[in-house]
Amino acid sequence: MIKISRKNDLIIIDGHSGYSEYGTDIVCSSVSSIAITSVNAILKYDEDALKYKKKDGYLEIEILRHDQTIDLIIDNMFDMLHDLEKQYKNYIKLI
């Protein structure tokens, strides 16, 4: 199961969904796409707004700066992840 948590300015996405085999898992691919697209959008807007660490099955995002656009992108990311959680509740959990 993929667990996604947010505490203040730290977002952690950890784990694999187990929905299907590695490389064909649409849940893992969806979570990764949502998160990385959001990170890239923020960095394109303001390269000093966040820093992140990623490795297999793990992404840590630290938000360093807030403004209306950055917060909108983060909120949108969580809205999309929440929608995904509704569809695949046995494979992804926002905590």
C-alpha cells in the first residue's frame, strides 16, 4: 500500500501499491505522475520553493516557500491523490 502523509511543510509518499506487477502497476504510476508533475510545476515556477528526495518507492517533499500558486499546486496534487484513493482504497491511503 502507498501511504501519503503531510505534516506542516513535509509531504511523504512511501511504498508500493501492490495493485499489479512492478512496471505495470497503474496505481503506482498514477501516484508518481501526480506527485512528480506537481513538483516539476512548482520548481518551474520557483526553483527555490521546495526540495525533494526520491528513491524507489519513496518521495519526500519539503515546501520551503508558500504563495497562492504554490499552495494551489499542492492542494491540487492532494485533490487528485484523494480522488485516486477513492477509486483504489485498498492500494493507497492518505494519512
